[in-house]
Amino acid sequence: MKAAIVTIGDEILIGQIIDSNSSYIAKALDKIGIATHEMLSISDDKQHILDTFQSLQNKVDIVIVTGGLGPTKDDITKKTFCDYFNDTLIENETVLLHVKSLIEGIYKRPITQINKDQALVPTRAKVLFNQVGTAPGMWMEKENTVFISLPGVPYEMKYLIDNEVIPNLVQKYERPYIVHQTIMTYGRGESLIAEQIEEWENNLPEFIKLAYLPSPGKVRLRLTARGSNEEILKNEIKIQVEKLDLLIHDIIVGYNEDEPIEVVLGRVLTEKQMSISSAESCTGGKIASILSSVPGASKYFRGSVVSYDTQAKIDVLDIDENLIKNHGVVSAEVASEMAKSIQKIMKSDFAIATTGNAGPTKEVGGAELGTVFIGIATPNEVFVEEFNFGQPREKVIDRAVSKGLELIYKEILKK
């Protein structure tokens, strides 16, 4: 089965907002065995919408549209639906009562005609009830394609996908099974991994495909199996993952895309009842942000100091000024002292420190562009590793964060 996802809104096309809806919808469809054939972002233009619908008609089984269901004049999706399906709008009593309860009961203001118009839907539409907003979803069918219209507000879209769209699709269609398994790796590049696992990859069953999903400092390996028997797919994926683990066990940090290294790291720290802190310069607090983004991080993350300025390293982290003068602020010596200092200040078991030149310029006598020193303090020792992550600046910072998390994770596993 094939689906197309269409987002409507000039604000997406001019880069004013990022389309996160399509990703959520595609993942939800994939879980029930429906493959997303294409994603489109189009303007708030009636003819453009009609042309898009016509181009997708009978090409895919399902078209899911988000956006254009608001109460203002620039929201034209409902009227365009009527044009495409040769239908008219009618007031839906259930939706109207819900809109009134939201406006008058929760928002405590009189309902307007614009609000009431939210209850207008095509006469032949199956209404998808939106418990968390005023704009209902609409389900309409033409020839061999189902067209589903959803509000563009992310939390409303998510509610309707989870509670209305997916259950209805499951009931309507018999679907193949799609099983995914993601292996999270850190510290080795895509080409090196590919070379190391080439024989294993060449011998994968025909119904299993491997995809490499690289990003700075890490590579996700995604196995996808398609077929009619879910149990066979899952068993074969398990067998292949076990074989892969024998080849690259040293760089695997997890087997779930929803569990990146910071989640795995947090779980290990919690199990070991140990703590961590960070002192950051070139990474500007990104390590602390990632560590603290995990629910429950207060159990193990003590805190951080972003000593971006040299004087802050001296005043806050108590780094010897002469040490900086003799070795430079971007040096192994300074990284080591930063790690030791933050470990002491925060009374943590582990600490990570970064200092480097992310660019885009180099000071006279300073470190080369892309140079980063990462200091790691454990309960027993402090060590520093030097890297050059090249350019541009964003790449240096992202790779420094990934490498720092990789290094500290490996040390925590040793304890």
C-alpha cells in the first residue's frame, strides 16, 4: 500500500515554520505497514491543491493532507475539498457543540460566526472528531483513493492520527507487515562500517534491506523487513542483528532509534547509581542540554558550567592563569583541568570537558581550525583526547558533542 502526505501552507514554503507533521504521519503509517510514497508541501492556492489531488488520484491508496482548516479566509482546504468532490458544506451538530464547549466553557468568551464555521464539513465526509481542537478531520473517498484532511496544528494532527486515522485505516485495509530494527553506533564512519560488515550485508535475505543513516560522530543502521508473516520477519531480523553484533559490538550503543546514546547513558548511570557533570567551552552547553533532555536526568546529571570565555575558566572553574598562558586555552592541559574542576565542584563521579577552536577564524598562535580537546574525569583517572573535526563550525560542534558522549559512555561501562 502507498500513501502520499501533503502539507498545505505558504509558511512552510518560505521557511517560516518546519514541517514536523509529515515525519510523524509517515512513522505512524509505517507501523501499520503502509509505505509513504511521497511527501509534498504546497501553497495555499486552490488550483494548486486541486492539481495536486488530481495528480495523486489512483496513484496512491491514501492521501493525508494537513493544514488549511483554520477559521480564517486564508484557510481554504474545506472549500477546495468540496470542489474536488463536487460536494457542499453542511453544519455538523456534534462538531458545533464541541466548538461551543471549547470557546464558551474553556476559553470563557462568546462564540463567533467564524468559530461556528469550524463545524462546516462536506456532506459526504466522514468526520474525524477532534477532541483537542475546533477543526475536525475529514475522510473522503474517490475511486481508488482515500483523502484525509487534518488540521496543521501538530498536537491536533497527532491526536487525530493516533485516535481516528490509524484505527480506521487498520479496519479498512489488509496490510503487509513492515518490521524495522535500528542499531545505534558511535565512533566509526559510514564507509569504515560498510567495509567491516560487507560480507554480512551481502548475505542478508532478499526481504531485508539495510540503510545507513549517518550524522556527525554516529551512524544508525536500519534493517527493514517486509512480508506477510510478522513472526518470521521478527525472528530473521533478530538473527541478523546477533550476527552484526559479533562484527561491530565495540561501537554499538543501542538497538532502538528512540533510545539515542544520552538515553542509554542515563539508564546505565541510574543503574550504577553514579553521576555526571560537564564543563564546556566550544560546545557551548550542548552536552548539558542533551544530557538534561532525558526525563529523569536529575537522578544522575549534577550540572554544568559553560565557560566560553577564558576569564570564566579562571574565575569559575579555577583554572590556573599561568597554565592557560603556557599551553593555550585550547590544549590538553586546560581540558584536563576543566574536567577535574567540574567533577570537584559538582561532586560527580564522572565529568566531561570540551575546549576547542570551532572556527570560523584562527587567532595568531592559536589552535588550528577544528581542533578540539575532550577531557574525561572518572572516579580513578583523568585523560584527554585530541581531535580535528575540520570545518564548518556546526560540524565541529556536533562531532565534539557526539565524540564526548561516546568517550564518557565507554568509561561508564567499565565501572
